[in-house]
Amino acid sequence: MVISANRKGKTPSEKLAVRFKVQYGPVIGLERNPTFIKNFLTIGDWTARIWSEDCRESCIAWTPGHRQFLMGGSWSATRFSVFFLIKIDGTLDVWDLLIQQDSPVLSIKVCDEALTCVRSHEQGQLLTVASRNGIIYLLELSEALKINHKNDKLLLTALLDRETRREKVIEAKNREIRLKMKSLRVNVDSEIMNDPSKSNNREDSKQNVLSSKDALIEQCEQDYINITEAEKMRRSAENDVELNNNNINGNTIII
């Protein structure tokens, strides 16, 4: 669990206002993004997750489950879409959210011992990694993992905002499902109390509740698919407009 504290709070509830259930096991690492301070990285069990303070119930991005236990992680000091993960088998993974989100862009076997700490230099080109045996390794990163391009900040902002909106929609749907389930249970219990003869039909009522829950889940899935398809169509239209503008202006497009 991660607790967000507010130094300006006057009461204990104001000082420790927000709680996040971030991992299934203990939290090994925690660090805010140096540029997007509302977003933070957590490392635990076999996954790393990116959170937003606007979404308390679920993370907005996460890595697939690793076969090796994660020992820590850190954001890049200069390129704000890059973060590093270290593993118990001595491997360092470099992730860049703007390039791909399903796998690291680079994976290096630093040593045969477990890595315990990773930190990026303030200029971003050097990376320090420590092992369990007390050995410190100094790594030099390429320019692609150090320098931000012109539109990188806008692209990452759009990515984080899109994922945050998606999680908010899911949270709202989940709250709606919970409220409907609660109201159904209350109605069933009240009917049984008012009419004891209906107690034999309680199992049927429970089955109806489960069927209603399945229908709500299917509706949420269909709504998500519709939103995704609409977003794809909008982006395709924007790309077509941009392509036509480039052709009219005589610009050369390099793919």
C-alpha cells in the first residue's frame, strides 16, 4: 500500500488523505516522475506499475509479469518517458513508454548477482547500478535514452491523459455495478423479510443477481470497445487530414 501525504494538512485525515493498493506483495520501489509529478512508479512482486493521483482504484499502465523478481526501479532524470527496472538475476531493463509499452526497449545482463539499486545521473547519460555483493556498475546510455525530442512531452501527456480517462471510466462503471448489486441485495432481503413464503425463492433471486452482474459486465465491455473504435476512427481521420495537408504543401514524408 502507498499513502500520499499532505504536509499542509491540519488533521491526521488531511495529512494522510489518499491510499493506493498498488501491489499484491510488498512495495520494493516508489518514485514520482520528475516532470509529471501526478504520476508515480511502483515496483513490487513481479510487475512495475504507473499510477495517477486522479485514479485511486487501479493503475493506468503496467508491465507484463516478469519471470524474475523485481528489485527496484527509477525514472530517467532527463528523458521523462524512460524508466529502469532491475531484477534479482542481475538484469537491467530499460523501458520507454513512447516507443512501446509491452516490452523493454533494452535489456542488459549487468552481472550474475541480484541488483539492489539503480539511479540516473542528473544529466541523464550515466546510470549507476549496485549489486548485492556491494559492487557498483557505471553504465553510459545512448542519446536516444537521454534526449527528449520536440513533441515527446505532448505525446506523453496525451498518453497519460488517455489512460487516466480510461481508468476513470472503468472506475465509474465498477461503482455503478456495485451500487446496483447492493440495491438488488437490499431488495431481495426486504422481500424475504416481508414475505417469509419467498424464502424458498432466495436461491433464484441470487441467480438473478448474478445474471444481472454478468449483463452489466458485458455492457461495460461493449462500451469500452465502442469508445476504442471511435478513438481509432478519429485518429485515422486526423492522419488523413495531416497527409493531405503535407501533399498540398509539397512536404516530403519520411516513414
